[in-house]
Amino acid sequence: MSSPELYPGDIELSATEVGRDLLLLITGGARHIGAASTAYLDAGDVKVTTSAVPHHKEHTISESIAMRVATALHRTVTVVMGIHYDHLTKEGIAQVVEIVNFKVDQYLFGQNLKR
């Protein structure tokens, strides 16, 4: 799987309302499905379940994002994530995580403005 160079504009977050619930799709580079995490409210707590494709690492990010967004918006949230860039260094991985978190922050800020 060949992938383009990493740059912030290549990583995309799209949101789809599914009734009261929310689906976030986060992709970049060679887009694919690497993990899906669903966070939901259960007796006042936020719980999460995750399904990851073997040999993919997106679950390490999707799980925390699903929990963060579900907590902030008080709704069930599923995050489907697939980001791949060839030969990323540890610094490159940290940059991907930073970009993803920034895009999630932007999304949540926009949701707070709507309230």
C-alpha cells in the first residue's frame, strides 16, 4: 500500500448524524478501515468497545477519541479510523496523532457553537 506524504490537510474528519448518534470517519494517506470504536453512556459512565483489524494500530487513537466525543456531546459515538503513511517515524506518528486531535478539537468547538 503506497501512501502520499504526510501533511495536515490530507487527514480528514467527517461527521454523519445517525439519529441521535454520531459517526466520525477519520482517514488519511492510504485510506482504509483499521479500527472502529463505539463509546456510549451507561448509568452515567462512558464505556467503549473497539474492533481493530489485525496489524493496524488505529485503535490506540480511535478509542480515546470516541470516549472524548461521547463525553463532550452526551451521545453514542462511533469512530471509524484508517490512516496509513509508509515509513512513518515515531515523530511522524506523533504528528498524525496531534493532527487528528486538533481536528477533533475543531469539530467539538463547532458543536459547542451550535448549542
